[in-house]
Amino acid sequence: MPGVLVTRPEPGASRTARRVLEAGFQPILLPLTETAGLPTDAGQVPADAVAVAVTSANAVRHASEEIIAALAALPCHGVGKRTAEAARDAGFLSAREGPGDAEALAENMGDIFSGKTIVYLCGRVRFPVFEQRLERAGVQVHPVETYDTSAVRCSDKDVLALTSGQPVDAVLLYSAKAAAAMQVLAARPALKLLFEKTRFLALSQRIAAALDYGAGKAIEIAATPDEDALLALLRAPC
């Protein structure tokens, strides 16, 4: 059974592993990043906030009960289905599912909230495009950082044990930070043979750019930035 490296952290990793197995591949769990909550309190919420934006489910999973309680009555705009579900699970009374892409969500919210203030629940490590687009539309964005992301160190021994020393058929990449960590991992002399013919499947162009693995490597990008599209790449012929 072809081996597929799942690089995302829990709780998403196990769910993805089940889907990979159902698709006829052998999942290999090797999270390359981990998240940790940051301290937050209700004092970080501006009094004039009229809505909440969330582009990562981790932002609500790691948000403190105090922050959720302060924001729960405001409409929450999630970037996609899973983010909206995570917001509802966290306690938001109204969580709307967005278009699945952060830039498209910014465009939608810019039309609705121009001249108003919104809270952006987010991570310390993030790309600025979402906030920049909203600000250009006249929206006052107030970021509240609820979590941080860091790379996970993996030894050659650990990787070889997980893969049984066999070549990896595909790698699923969900974040730019994981893609950068994957580039370093695959370049290690002891691991090069594992990744010589690997297909690197990225959730977006930005993630693929972070891999920057060089000519001759099979880097493929999902048609839309969601897991269904990513797994469709996995099932498609090389």
C-alpha cells in the first residue's frame, strides 16, 4: 500500500489519516508543526467590534473561555466549513461558512463591514494579506492572537522508523511552515532516498512556494484550498 506522509498536527492529523486510508493509501503520521495557546482576555476585545473573522480552526480551539464569552454573541465569519464548525463548537451563536479562501473571505467581509471594526482571531504566525485586504476596504481589523505555531524537530531515526525505510509516495502539506520544514527534512543525506520520487501535494500556491524544492520535484497544488481537493490530487494519476 503506497505510503502517504500526513504532516499536519492533531486534532486534524487523525481525521486526515482515516480519509487517506479510506482512499487506499497507508497514512504515516509525522506532524511537522505544533500549536500552543497564548494568553488572552476580554480586555483585548474593542467595545465597537461588530463581527469576528476566523481563518484557522486553531484560532477558536485555542481561544480562552473568556474571549469566547466576550465574542460569542457577534456574528463569526469562518473561512470555510470546518472553521465555522469549530466556531460553533467553541460557543459562537452564529458562525457563517465562508468561501474557503482567506482572500475571498476578506473581499466578502470588506463589502459588509467597511467603516466598522471587527475582531480577527488568529495565530501569531500568519500571512498579512487577509488583514491588508480588509484594511484597504476600510475595515478596522483588531487581531487577537490566540495561538502560536512552531516547527517540530524530527530525527533521522524517527523518520526512518515511521516509514520503515521505504520511499514515501506522497506528502500532504497544509501550511507554509510545514512545507519549509519538509524541505529541510527531505534534504537530509540520511533521508534523501525516501523522497526522491515523492509527490508533494500542497493545499495552496503559497504553501507550494514555501517548499521551493527545486526543479524536477513533483509539487502539485489543490484546485481549491480544502482537504477534499487535496485528497483528489492524491487519488489522481501522477
